[in-house]
Amino acid sequence: MPADRGPIGLVVFDLDGTLVDSSVDIADAANALLVELGGAPQPIAAVVEMVGDGAPLLVKRALAAASLDPDTPDALERFLAIYDSRLLVHTTPYDGMVDALTWIGGRMPMSVLTNKPARPTALMLDGLGLRRHFRDVVGGDTPFGRKPDPAGLLHLASAAGVAAEDTLMVGDSPVDLETARNAGTRICLVRYGFGFRFRPGDFRGDELFVDAPADLIALLRGVNGGDGDSGDYSPQR
């Protein structure tokens, strides 16, 4: 992190693979769709590698992998209905995430930016008791578009009254990295996330990394100094 940058004033989290491990439930929903359409289920790891660019692309990729028509009518709608029914069967916050959110939320605002549609995003955050930690939530089916379009991230920064360069995007995937670069925000990549798949040359040296949610506390303390407080933020509970 360049020394001349100011303190971080807003933390924006990706959802799947960053806040929560939703990999099994996503894969199970995709496989249920494939079976329903007459295809063969795919290995969980293979389906998880298709995640990151939003539900429409996930469905197309899964159908193609099962030798089904990726443009099957109503496949996306059917997938979303199946997924809604099993959002929280296996999905949980990553170990230490709730404690990290509680600590960060006492010092600065936080928001969520995800390519997951707004409805399952809301159901998941509410069902896991996480919604109270976040000022704003933007899903992938809003007028802001999907990541790596920077519009959603820039909107969240503006709504919180924080400059883009003082905003930290926390994510696990190349899409999150590209989004932060497009928006001019800082980026922290979580190595524990299931979307952490990068190639040599993807990094330019100004990225931050953590290996566990608890590491976010130490990171913010280091960047902002002292206890990590960037101002007089009083979270609404």
C-alpha cells in the first residue's frame, strides 16, 4: 500500500467466496437444474469454477458442460427458483467473519457488492443475520450492472460519502480485482475464497491480501493506524 494514501473510510465486500462459503449450495442447485433438464450432474469443483460472473453465465456454463443447450428457455429462472429453495442448506459465513464485521463496523461503514441477484442476496444476508452489518447492498441485477462494471462500487462509495481512493474492495476473484481497478478503489483479495484463481502477471504490486477473515482487522489497523478508526463513524444497529 503506498504510504501517501489516506485512511480507508469504507469497506465493500463481495459475497460468495468472500463473506460466505456458498460453493456447495450453488453447485447443488446447478446440478439439480441439469438433472431436471436431462443432463448429468457435474463435479462440485467444476461448477464452483464457473461462479463469479453472475447467475446467467453460471447457468450457460453449466448447461454447456453437461452437453445441453446453453440458451435453453427459462433455464435461468428455473435455476434461481431451485437455488432460492436451498440457499442456506450448507452456506455459512467463513470462520471469523462475524467477529471481523463487528470490529470493522464499529469503526467505518461497510457495504456489499455482488453479482448474485438482489433477491437471493437479501435472503442470504437476512437468513445468516449479516444484513445489519452493512450500510448498503447492491446485487448483480440492478441498473448498475454486474462487476467488473465499476458503477455499483462507485455508487456505494458516493452513497457513503467516501472517495473512491479511500474505499477498499474486498473480494476473492479476478472480477473483483478488475472492478476495483476500474473504479479506482483499493483492493484486498482473500486467498481463502473459492474464486481465488489468478494467473502470473495479474498483479501489479498494489494489491493487499489476507488468508483469513480475522486478518482484515490487522490489515485495517496497519493501513489506518492505531485501532483502525478512520473517523467518527457510529454504526446503526
